[in-house]
Amino acid sequence: MATQDSDHHAVANADGDETAAAGQAYFDKIIAADSRIEPPDWMPDGYRKTLIRQISQHAHSEVIGMQPEGNWIGRAPSLKRKAILMAKVQDEAGHGLYLYSAAETLGIPRDVLNDQLIAGKARYSSIFNYPARSWADMGAIGWLVDGAAICNQVPLCRASFGPYGRAMVRVCKEESFHQRQGFEILLELANGTPAQKQMAQDAVDGLYAPALMMFGPPDSDSAHSSQSMAWNIKRFSNDELRQRFVGMIVEQVKVLGLTLPDDDIRFNEETGKWEYGELDWDEFNEVLAGRGPCNAQRLTRRREAHENGAWVREAATAYAAEKAKREQVA
Amino acid sequence: MNTEDTQTGSGGAHWPLWEIFVRSARGLSHVHAGSLHAPDADMALRNARDLYTRRNEGVSLWVVPASAIIASDPDAKGEFFESPQGKDYRHATYYTKSEGVKHL
């Protein structure tokens, strides 16, 4: 719980080297045993910082991720699809909250994280800076983007930091519906008119490479990977997860009767791994640096939503204060 | 610190922190599901319903102010939980001579 954690962190710092050495030894023992670190435990500053960065980026991604799909709620092709999309967007909000809660146990308040996001100082998954242009994109986002997210998140259920792992268990349980509903959208379109099938193919063509890039830069360029793996936060490298994902979708796309826009996909018998074509990492870095197709729009919308919600937060606070006052009088 | 979370903040993060416990079915205990911020208990309950029971995960909810939870000292876990150490005879598995005896 956040209460104990902030306390403990302050004490650990004040007690000096001896406490830190004992703490480090205990921490190392827990990691070596592949057990879990809980918020009140001593942890190295780097571990805490890495987790705050990763969990908050993850939370921000869930929150920003509501936008491309929220954009299609009013234009969903049927009442059923509209209800499904609303449930999915509500899930993303919930996932953001689970993750902010997990981050808070590390001693960072949610409003600080929120301020970082709306000030443009925090990162979130680059995928959400691409536009959702057609209804078929809702399908491809569910199938490929949520599919990649699941591939990434399932091993995170075993992350060494307890609250993060527990949040991921909840998230993963809920994500599988997201991926299936997306696949179903594509399947229906792929079996529809030639124009609908083309729309589905265009969506897959557009989102394939960005989805593969969700796993992060190649292992050779990944700044944080090896330390995160030593700490049992990450269990597999970016490239390992990306290869695994390619192996899954290469089979699934056959069921859709569509193709992946990559002629270099092949299974390497020697290494036992899937290979794929070169990805455009310059584009990835551009989007990450804030120069993607929708970066500015996503942040503007987020800021507006936060500001437009101020009166609700104020009213809730005032109501609670007034009620507490009346209860005290009575 | 959450004990000081009485002032209001623009992001709602200064609302008190509540720990949420969900009873998933009749006959089972409430289990800790997570936490959330809310200005009062009523809103904590409503938010907890929306956040933790969107798929019939619960038949009952408890919301508890995080500041009301008294926890054992994380630094003293060694001493505090020392007493059961070395007392294997408190477990049925300690008694091996009766192995093979039925219904025991």
C-alpha cells in the first residue's frame, strides 16, 4: 500500500549506508529466488525509477489509447458493435487506473504523473499516435495492437514487483476480449463485399509495422532491457517477443483470408525463430520524439478532457466536504 | 502521504486512498483487489464497482480508508514472524511414523 511505502523509503534513505547494504542483500536474495518485491520493501533507487517510468508509461498508453477508438463509438456500424466498443474503451480507462495505483505504491502521486502526461513530458506507446481512419482500423487495432500488447503483458504478470504483476493479471484477463472482438471485425469485413475486404486489408497493411514496433527498439539498441531482465521485471527481450508475435499472426492472418505486408516473413529452422522484414526505426524514433501523425492532437484532447472534468472533481470534493460537515453536526 | 490527503487537488489524487476488497461469490471471503482515490466512502464504493466488478467479479464490496489499515513493520518481518520458525510439529507433515495408516 502507498501509505507504508512512502514512509519506508524516507526512513531507508535517512538510515544511511548500513540499512542500504542490508536492504540490498535482502533485495538480491528475493530477486535471486524469483520471489516478489512489495512496496514496503527496500529497493534500489534504479529499480524504483525504472518501475515508475515503465508503469506510468504503460498507464498513459492505456489512457491515450482510448482516443483512437473513442473516435469510432459514434460511428460504429451497429448497436452491438457500439456497445462492445464502449466496453472496450471503459476497460482501457480501468487499466490506466490499475496501473496508476500500482505506480502510486512506489511513492509517486497520480496527479504528478497526470501532469507529466498533459505537459507532454511523459511517453506513451507510439502506436497511439497513428490515426484510426476506417472502421476496419478498429478491427486491426484489436487484433494487432491489443494482440501485441497481450504478448508483451503476459510475461509482465510475473514481474518481480508485486503490485505491477497483480495489475497485469487483471489487464490480461480483460485484454483477450479486446483482441477477439478486433479479429471478429476483420473476419466479418474480409468475408463481406470486395470493398469491405479491401478496407480490412488496408487496415492490416497500415497497422502491421507499427504493431511490431510496439515491442520497442531492437535488442541491440534497447537502453533499459538488460537491467530490467536482471531485475526480473522483463522476462523476454523486445526481439524475442516480437518474433513470437509474428509467429502467431502469420497463422491467424490465414484464417482472415488476408495477407501481412511483409514478404520477408519466414521460419528459420536453424534458430527456431520467425524472421521478418526490416522495420523503419527512423519512423519509430520520429513518432517517439513527438513528430508522429497524431501526437499533438492526442495530447490536446487529453488536456481538454482533464480541464473539462475539473468541475466534476470540484463538485465531488465539495459534496463530500458538505456531507461530512452535516454528519458532524447531526 | 495519504494521512494528509484531506486537501483537494485538481487531479483528484489528493482525495483519500481507499483499499478495495471484493467478495467474488457467496461463501468466500473478501479479497484485496486494489485501490482507488475518491472524495468519500459512497463515491469510493461506486467507483470500486465500476473499476473492479465490470464482469460480475463480485457480490459484495468493502472500501477501507488506506490510512485506517495498520500493517506490521516491514523492517521487522524477521523478528515479528520468528515464533513459528522451527516449530514444524505444528504441521501434520511433521508426523511421518503414521504414514500408510488409513484415514489419519
